[in-house]
Amino acid sequence: MKRLAAVFLLAAGAASADNVLVNGGFASDVSGWTSPPDAFATWVASDATGSPTSGSAQVTSIAGQGGTITGLYQCVAAVPGTSYDFGARARVDAATGVTAFVMLSFFSGAGCAGTELSRSSSDSPPIGSWDLVGGKGATAPDGAASMRLLLAVQKAAAGGQATALFDDAYLNVPFVTAVIPASASIHGQNGSFFHTDVWLLNRSAANALTVTARFVCYFSQTCPRTTRPVVLAPRASLELPDAVGVFFGAPETAGAIELMWDPTVGNLTATSRTYTPSLPAPTFGTAVPALDASQARTRAVFLGLGNNGGDLTSGFRSNAGVYNATDAPVSVTFTLYGSDGVLRGSAVTLSLAAREPRQINDVFAAAGAGSVVATDAYLVVSSTSPVYPYVTVIDNKSGDSVFVPASDDEAP
């Protein structure tokens, strides 16, 4: 264990996006924020969530010209190509003529100097109540060096003053997530022990990278619903033998693994292998890659599926699975075709809960096509929202298997 301690650190905790703003909660003052000449801000004890130990920023526009957007802001560095979530709780008590919103602008120069390259704005809250307003996925354009989050107040009339309250301001870098859709730590018949080893690499040469790992087992099984952070030194790699059973503490289960990290710190390369039996005995199994968000699909096709008419002494059999990494239910349909493009059996539709993995063992039998003998069938997987589908084709004689990657498909 001492050898590994120099490479990584394990601790309890959960992944969340990092708020790059200072004093976004306005606990006791408005320090860290700046007002332009046509606005000013004061701290008030009215907290958006009613906390007696915190408050909010009262932002006042004194702009002489109607329609002027002004307010309270912070400027921080931006990374081109990175997407940011932003927002705040806001409240406007004026009956008419005053709006409050949050605006994120990207600039070509450091310190929010140079050219404003793009901007994104939130809606305004309803009059007389606190409301969370903001935006998601605002991407820094090429050439962006900095970004400004503005807690904006705009009044329709010239002259006079207009105020709004702001609290819990945030500017987050959403974590990147990679998914290993199939993993296990399960003992089976004839001495088999299918288990998954995982390898991680921090590609950054300058920064340590915190990777937060989460295992989600089949809903019919019981496993700890926790996350496990791993801190990788610059350019360090790490092997997690029997990751499901040992690292996640979930023996005799199977499911999906999520890996989350902050892309502004560094990037991760990950892969896995699921195999049986235990080393040093000869093993067989398949490598399952870590898939990024671009590989979540609503429609995919898998080539080269095999089936041997139910005879397991030779030929092949095929399993199909899917992981719903979203926070909402989804419907997924599996449809088998022969090489002639004709349907084999009937479609199989699964209803998956949020963050549910599922596998169909012997997809030919599940589709009612168990008597089919083929090595050139294909499977179309369609879903009501993006999911991570996969297929494994198993050699019935050797027990070895192949992970079949998804390919793009066109709806008829």
C-alpha cells in the first residue's frame, strides 16, 4: 500500500461542480464583488433561504439612461471550449419597470478587457419572491481569456434608482463524466469469477487530478450508493483490481461505473477489463472502454452479433445492455435484424429508471429468435433520451467474449 500512497489518495465525499466565484453566498458582506460607476451594492440581512446567519446583496442601479444594464460583477479566467453553468437567486420587489437577471460574458483579454466575444443571460424572477435564475452550458469561445458574471439590474425609466436582491451566485465548471457501462464482481458456475479491473491515467503533466468514481449496480441487487474520490498525481496511472468487489465494496454485484473530474484541472484516460477466473490462472474476458458523453446515444447499431440456435456447445451467443446515466426515466428498445435487413423475432423494450443499468442475457432468446443460427446479425438500439448501450458476443466453446462498439445509425 505504501507504493500506491505516493500516487493517489482515497477519501469520503461526492463530486460536484466547482464554484469559481468568491463570496457567492454573501454571508456577511459583498466583498470580492465590484460595481461600475452607475451602480452600487450593500449587504442586507435578507437571505434567500431564510438563514439567520447569512444575507444577500442589494444591488442598486443609478444609471441615468433607461434600459441600461448594470449591477455587481466578478471577473475570472476562462478556458476556451469549456462549458459553464451560471446563476443566482434573485428577487425584485418593484411592481413595474425593473428587471433582474444574471449575465455571463466572455472576453478576449485578461481581466475582462478586450472584445466581448459572447454573452448569455437568464430570465428575470417573478415580482415579489426569490427565484433561482441562470443558464447551463455556456461555452467559452475560441480566444476567450476571461469571463464576467454580472448580477444585473435594468430599469426602464431614465433617472432615479432601481434595486434588486441577489444571493447564492455561482459560476460552475460542470464535471466531465465517463461511463464504463458494464462491470462486475460475481462468482458463477464451474469456478468462474467474473470481475473487473479498472485503469486510470491523469494526462496532465502539471496538476494533480481528483477523479470521483461511482458504481451503480443492477436494481435487483444491493450495493453501497456512495462515491469514491481518487487523487492522481501528474501523469500518474492507477490500477484498481476487482474494482467492484474491492474498491467499491460491492461483491456479488454487477452494473455501471461513472468517473467524474474537473476538465479545467486535467483530463482522464480510463479503461477496464472484465474476465474470469482469478489470476494467475489462465483467463478470458473482454475490455470495456470508458465512454464519454458524446457516445451516449438515442439510436445506435451493433454489427456482428452471433447466435447458435440455443446450442451452447459451439458457435456464439450475444448479450446486450444499457446504462441510463440521466436523472430521468427512459424507454429503450432493442431490435434484431438478419443480414438481409429483415426483423428477427420481435423488438424488446425496457423501461429504465434514472441511473439504472440493465443487461439482456442472450438477446436472441429475449427477442423470440432463439432458434436463429447467425454470425452476421445486427442490433438496433433506440431510446427516448441518450443512453450508453453495449453488446458482447461470447464464444460458446472458449467462453471468451468481444465488446462490440456502437455505431451511428439512421432512422428509417
